[in-house]
Amino acid sequence: QVQLVESGGGLVQAGGSLRLSCAASGRTFSNYDMGWYRQAPGKEREFQASIWSGGSTYYADSVKGRFTISRDNAKNTVYLQMNSLKPEDTAVYYCAARLKYDSKWNYWGQGTQVTVSS
């Protein structure tokens, strides 16, 4: 089992920045791919970014150039640096984990609210 705890959400003005953190506990963190998803009110949860155990990163088109995902295996933590935030980025952001080579995100955090005011 892997437990995930997100932090760093809050209220920010459009154009501002936030850094989300996701602390993982349980098994060997370096063996897990990590991801960030978000869910806005009335919408489905959608992929934002992922970083694989080997370090490869992937982004949704809507956040490319604005968001950066990174990980610190020594701290069992994954980060999402969010710059140039827009009101449409308002959502609950979730951290996800899966063992490398798995196709499904099996572990989820409770989410952290990000609100971007115009």
C-alpha cells in the first residue's frame, strides 16, 4: 500500500504561482510512477502531468509550458509547480501513484483545493 498526502493548495490571483506537494509513504517510492490530476466542479477528473520512475515527464496540452512536475526520491515527494495560473485551473488537485509497468493509477490522495481568482 502507498499513502499519498497532498499539500500546497490555496487561493491565488490569476497569473500567480503555486507549488503542490505530494508526500508518499509505504513502499519504495522510486519504483512508482507519479501523477497529478484535477477535477473541477461538474467535470470529470483529468490528467495534468506525470513523472515516471525513470524520470520521464508528460503533460496535458493545457498545462504545457506552465506546469512542471518533479520528484525527490530521497524525500518520497512529488511536486507540481504551477505558474501563470488561470481561473480555469481552479479545481481539486489529486496526486496519484502506480507501480512502474502498471497501466492503472492504483493509489490516490485526498486532494487539495486550488482556486484562481480573476
